[in-house]
Amino acid sequence: MARVLRLTAIVAVTGFLGASGLRAEDSNPAALATALKDITETLQGGLKASEAEGKPISAKFELEDGKLQLSVYVLKGDDFVEVAADPKTALAKSKKITDADDLKAAAAQKAAMAKATVSLLTAADTVAKANTGLREISIYPQLRDGHPVAEVTLLQGTAFKKVTEKLD
């Protein structure tokens, strides 16, 4: 059952693999860049706010049915939950993840975060400091050569840049 939460801080997004296997910035980058133009919320704010629901394991800004939202996957006990927030109204809803492709992505993110000694919030802050003037729009943990890393997608104007930050 989805519940509506009032978030005190709304976040900008990090990206998840969806059923199509494409991230929002890959499927329609111009539309996403346009939707984010006047939004002041940050990915870091979304990660922080979603901690009330569980441990954040990925985050992204995305267009869902043509509307901008910040989507954060969290681990809540043994369940995966998606916290989806409207950056304009600060309203969020959470729901248990049940889609097979989304569960597969969340399980891979959980595995990477299980080996991480650095939180996604800290990794996003580090990337932001190193990339002044760019906006963080997604963060996904993954394992590379057995080590956890976060792939962070940044936006400047309508151009996207991907960087990797160590999580150990």
C-alpha cells in the first residue's frame, strides 16, 4: 500500500535500470534536462530524506508518465521499496518493489552496497565537489572487480557526464 509522505527535503535523482534497461538520461536526455531546469532539489537531499524509509541503494531523477520525479530505491528490512517524490510539491509515496526487472536491479545494488564502506550520500557529495557547476541526476552502485563503486550521472545544460566514485 502506497503512502503519501511529506518530505522536508526533496532530492534530485539518481538513476535505476528500468524494465527497458535504459536510464532516463539515455532514453530522452533533452526532455529530462528541460524538466530539471527550474528544479532546486538535489540528489543528495533525496538520498537524505529517503533514509526515513530505509537504507538508500540508488537514486535518480526520471520522467515517469511525462512528469519529473525523484526515485530512490531503499532497502527496508528484507524488502526493496521505491520512494518516488515530486520535486515541485515535496510529496512522496513509497511502495514495495515487485517488478521482476526492478527487483533484479535492486538486488545487484544491494550486493554492491553490502561491500561499501562509503554511503551513496557521501559519494554524491564527493562527486559534486569535484564537478562544480554540474548537477548530479543519478547514482547507481555496482561491483567492479569485486569492489563497490557508484556510477554518477551529471548534467550540465543538456550534456551528460558519467563518473565513477569508489565506495570502499
